[in-house]
Amino acid sequence: MSAQAKKSPLRASQGTTRGAALRLLPTDPDTSEVRQGTAQDYATHLRATNNKHGRPYQEKTVTAYSKAVRALDQWMTAQGFEEDFTSVDTATLNCFFRAYFQEHEQGGTNTVQRNLRPLTAGEPQAHRPRDARA
């Protein structure tokens, strides 16, 4: 029997054993509080859902995805964006990836881009089709 077959899709994720603490929502939140709350909700969502293999996300995966969201949040704050994550479009993501690439290595940029994909699942691809290029 392979190791893959031994893993039960019903097994509990390591991160779900802790009790989730409810957070108070401020009556008039600023942009950073909204983005921080969205990032926390995103991590909670990942812990509560299954991956493409039908198993809960590992805690290190949730941490990696959350780290990418924090990097985007920090960049948006440094650039003076007043909007939340829902306002991020393809052009904004491309600017973020370019800035991240200039500060880090190619492998780090690829990892952040891959880890942000679930957060921006509704966004179109960050490139244009060949026939649309000028």
C-alpha cells in the first residue's frame, strides 16, 4: 500500500485543533484593518477547506499563502493604495510582482505569484494572449 493510499481525506489538519478566536470588528475600520481582516479570514478559510487532492491544507501551506498576502498588503500600503484586496486588478498585480522581483530573486517571485493565485482566483490571467500583443 502506497503512502498516498494511507492518508485519509478525513484526517484533521494540524491547524484546526486550536480554537478560532473571534475578533471584534471596528466600527470605522481603516484600509489596513480591512486588509488585515481579509488576510486573517483567508487563512481561516484555507484551514477550513480542502486542497485539490481532497485533504485539508497543511499548516505550512497556509503560512506560505498568508505570507504572500502579507507581502501584497505591505506593498499596497507602501504605494499608498486606499482600497482593499478586491480592488486589485491584473495591472496592479503585475506592478507588485515587478517590485517583488526587484527586491528578491526570480524563484521567490514565482512562489509569491503561485501562492497568491487562490486569493485572486477571480482575476484574469496576468498576461495577454499572443494575438493581442502589440
